[in-house]
Amino acid sequence: MARYKFIERDFPHIVETRVSERGLGSKRDAMNDFHARHGIKAHLRHGRYKDGCRYIRWYFAHREMAEKFRAKFAKERM
């Protein structure tokens, strides 16, 4: 059985969220619940900025979903 491979070009709309020093905790659970409520699979990548802060990039296939996610999570301070 072939394993599903995440291809970034299939998900062109990206929302980047910054991770605080404490980590995400319940915030990440809320983000995953957002995906479950809208019936979409979460696609994400982790990384670090040059100054050492961590971030998570969430990838969406549809612009409308990315905008909803951004409005709910990306503008909030973590």
C-alpha cells in the first residue's frame, strides 16, 4: 500500500504561527480541532527563525480555509 505523501504545491496557502517559549499546549489542540471541525487533514511543518524562535507553518489547499484559520489563530499572541 502506498503511503500518502504531502506535496506542498498541492497546498499553496500557508499560515505561519509563532510558537512561544512555553510551547503550544492547548493552542495546538484548538488548531487541530479546527481542522477536524472543517473536515480537513492538518498539514504542517516545524522550523526555527534565525533568532531561535520556533514556528509552525500550516498548509491549506483552499484560500478561504486559510483565511478562516489565520483570522482565528495567527493574529493571536502566543
